[in-house]
Amino acid sequence: MVSATTRTPITTTRSVNYWQWPASYVNGVAGTEAMIAALHPAVIRVGGYNNDTNMPNPFDDAAFDAAVAYARAMGAEPLIQVPLLADKDGQPPTAATAAAMVAYANATKGYGVKFFSVGNEPDLYPDSGLPGSAGQPAIPGFTPSAYCALIRPFVEAMKAADPSIQIVGPDLSYKYQAGNGSYDWLTPILTTCGDLFDVVSIHRYPFEAKQATLAAASADATKLASVLSSVRTILAGTGNAAKPLAVTEANVAYDATACVLDGSPGTVGSALWMASSLGTAIEQGLWTFAVWGIADANPYAFGLVDMPPAHTPRPAYYAYALFADHFGTTRIEVTSAPAGVAAYASRNDADDATEIIALNWTSSPAGLDVEISGLPHAPPTATFVLPPVSLGAFEIPDQGAAKAWVYGEVQRQTATGLVTLAAGAASTAGAGSADGGTDTAAGAGRVPGMGCAASDAAVMCNKIVLPSPAITTMGAMSGGALTFGAGSDAWGSFSFAGAGQTPPTATVTAGGDGLQIMGGFVAPVSAAGDFEGFGLYFSSASCIDASAFTGIAFDFSGDLGGCNLLLGVSFSADDSSTSDPTRGACMGTNAQCYGPSADVTASALAATPASPTIRVPFTSFSGGMPQSAADPSSVLSVQWALSAPLGSSDGGACSASFTVKNAAFY
């Protein structure tokens, strides 16, 4: 059901990242001009780690000229990144370096480049990105305030060279999680130097490669909308609400794996993810959404096309093509759709046809009767059948016959593009199913199941349902360790704290139904050290399937003493395989793998003896890595975390003493 009553002009553009251009990696960009021009990108972002370090090849004048020529060949605006880590001579960049790049572009060459950025993913500088050794810290101890102090003279010098340019940034990797302590760099950056940015930009890679399943990808549009809403609260809270918001780098996963899952880059599943992300970006009114990137080789397959000489378009290319060729200029509302089908609707420029992008995430054909209301004369219902795991476009004129196009597994297997889809309930045109990994060399993109062995599969913990929803019951202490429950349903305890801080302590309450937690922060509190907490982990080789429940509840009493309180939950996809090899499915360390949380400070302050219970639905948890939201079907631990009041006159010091009782799933 589509309603044309409410109409919103579409201002969001589609963009691409100029990758991979270095000759040392084999230039994959050259020769793709016509293919990428057909997608009508608005911006070609020329940036990333390699441009920030000028490695393996320097982004010198010749490379600059080639990038601008590429962008202009397709009518797109280049977005040029100036480096913060190493200039083209391998030296530390300066404000003069940045100003010289602007002057070269717009004074010497007369290119009229409108958009520039400074550095790439500065939130990774403290941990990774050293030129020549990307796994080492680029700038140890780097902070948001250090970033602002570093780039201010750069931007001032750049705008002195050409006052008309616009600055896009800060291009954060993932630390834009509102209220999440050291994982929120965006708030302090915009508070301190938000005046430097004309467009606020972030990057988004929601999954680790081994978690890029079709099921996870299908749920990500809702998470993307939530992330963007959260980021906009940061913009509003820092006085930057009027500035455009952009996602200047994005893909379904941030790393590569030889084992191809059904949502991995290069699969039809990744094309559905790309289409749902583009549709969500339009709904959210982003300035632009930019895929990483143009071309690269397997096993990465991030690029829209494969490497030369064939430059075969991968499935995600056709997600862009559908929006380029079959989506209008005015957004209208999809008021209902069948389960497993997502749709995005528009009116064309002439306002005489409705154009719809539809995604079938299911493994069965999806029969769709498309009804459009809100027009002076409603067109007849149009009926189509989308093949399993496919994306399509419907064009329904106000008068005349409807048309449709589709891309699915059959097209991937045969390396063909969009095909027409005949109308009618009996049509199976374009139908096909996944080939189970047998089509190893032919076709486009990558085949789900290719390269996988039992040892390669993502860790799936054994899921059990607890006999009782209670968590804090039968509490006991042995030395400094707390336990709850008994036998196969027991919970153990753990504590943690950021750099320079002491972990909280806890004791079991007299009735054994809770714990008394004492903790706090000693000033000065750094952004990197702004966390501590006490938690309970399910002491088993299995994980808890709590999907029958809504969330987690507990009774609160006590004093937070100016600290903030968050409830956290960890589950298999966000648990480190390094520390928990039998249950953790995140291939990284605890610094790279962590569960989401929910800020419950306001609820705790409002709790009274008569009404002490705080209920936190699973849907309110966010900020996990690599999966942002909670997965209640594989719960491993629950934790109560404190964060400091950063920016307060006492340097963030606070002291909390509170009691948690009757913690349980509800």
C-alpha cells in the first residue's frame, strides 16, 4: 500500500568513494568511467586511509588531476581529503600542506573544487593507522580535543586560500555513539570545533565480515535509522542541528573473509543491504550516502565493480542502478508491506508515475499487489512476483501499463544486469535460487557458501532457555567473587574500568536477591577512561535464548552521586572470540568487540521505594560493536556501568553507591 498524499522533495544524493586508484595495488578505477557515470553519483569522495598516509603511492599532483578528471567525466563534484598523518613527501602535514592543495585545485588549475575534508577516521588514530603499519597507533593518546586543535589551523588556512570551499567532516569511523563515554567522539568534537564543518559526516560498516548474514542485513535498515536519529541528537545538542548530515563511507562489512555468507560483500544479499541503506538514507534526509568504493579485488568485494580488465558489475552496482534509473524526485509513503518485503516509493519528476524500489528478503517468491492512493485518479492495482532474495523496481504510471525490473541470483550467476519482470501473479520471470556455492568461477560478485569449512563458520553458541527469568537469585559470595543461581543456571561476576580508574566493588544483598555496587571516578577523567562497571556473566558453555522476553528489569535504590548509569548486555555476535572462544563470534579483542547499552540514569533518579523497578526493553540497547543492537537470542552477560559527568567543574569526579535487586528478564 502506497500513499501519495504526503510528499517530500528528495534531497539525498548517491555518491561513491574513489577506490582503488594506487598503481601499487593495480589501478582499478581507470576504465570504469562510463559504468559509474551511469549511476549518476553526485559526489566522488577522494579519501580514506591511503590518502591520509599517502601510501602506497602519494596523492601527488598527477593523482589529483586524475581524480578530478574522473569526477568531472560523470558530472560529479569531487570531495578531496587533505592528509593528517603524512603528506605526499612522507612528512607530517601542516596547515600549509592543506592550503597548498586548495590553492593547487582552485587557483593553479581552476578546478573549482567545492568540497574538502581533513584526515580520515580520527577516532582510530589512538589505536591504529600508523603510516606503514596500519595496525599500530597513528597518534598514541589522541583525543577529540587534540583533533580539534590539530585541524583548526588547517581549515583556517584552507579557507584563506579559497573562502568558498565547504569542509566535510569529521568522518568518524564508529565513535559517534551518543552518551556512550569514550565511544562518543562526535559530541566533544562538535562542541569544541563544530564551527569548522559545513557538513557533518560519519562512516558506517555495521558488521564484521563473519557476521554479515542475510538475516542481520535485513534488520539493519531499522538500526541505521536509529543510528542517524541518535547522531542528530548530538548535532542538536551541540548547536549544529541545521547542518547537513552525511555518510561518506559505507558497506555491509568492514573487513574481508574467505568464507562468503549470504550477506557478505559481493552477494545478492549485500545488494539488498545497499538498496535498503539508500532507501533509509533518503527517508532520513542525508546530504549524501557514499559506498566504499568503486573497484577492488576478492575477497574484499567492497567495490561496485570487479577489477580490470572485465570490470564486471557486482550485485550492489544494481542497487545503485535501480535508484539511478527507477526512482523519482519526490518521496511518498509506503504504508504497508508484507513480512519480509521492504519498499521505498516516489513520484517521478513529471509527477505522472509512481516509482517503487522493492526488496524481497525471504527465500520464497513474494507476490505483491501494489495499490496507490492519494492521487486524483488511482491507477489499477499492479501485481508482480519478486523472486526469492531479489530487488526490483516498479514503475506504475497514472495512466497506462505498469513496468518492472528485477535483479536476483539468476542475474548474478549469469553476470547479467537488470531484467524486465512481467506483471501478473503467475509470472516467474527472473526467478532463481542460490546455487549453494557450486558456481565458483562464473557470474558476478561472490557465491554464498564459497570458501567455507566447518572451522570457518561464524561461531554459533548453543542456545538454551532458562527455567526461570530470574538473574539475581540465590546470591552468594566467595572471597571477592559473587555468584547467583546454581548448577547449570549459575551466574558469575566481573568488574571493569577505564584507564586511570578503579573498578567498582560489589557485595550480595542480605536476601541474596541482588547486589550493592560502589564505584566512581577520580578527576581528571579522560574520554578514553570514562567507563567502569560491575556485571554478571552466564557461567556456562551455552548462551541464553531470551527472545521470548521483552527486556531486562531490576529494582534500583541508592545514590548515583552525579555519575551516569547504563545497563549493558553482551551476546554472542558482540562477544570476543579471543576471550570466549566457545561462544564469542566477534573475531577481535574486547576493545573491538563489546555489547550495546542503554542509559538508565533518568529512570534511576526517578525510582522510589514505592516504584523501584526499571524496565529496559531489548530494543532500547544500542552502540554495540560490530552489531549495534542487542540479540536477545544469545545473551551472555548483563552489566551495570557508570560514566562520569565529563566537562563538569570538578573534572568528572563522582561517587555512586546503589543497590540492584530482582534483576530478571521480563
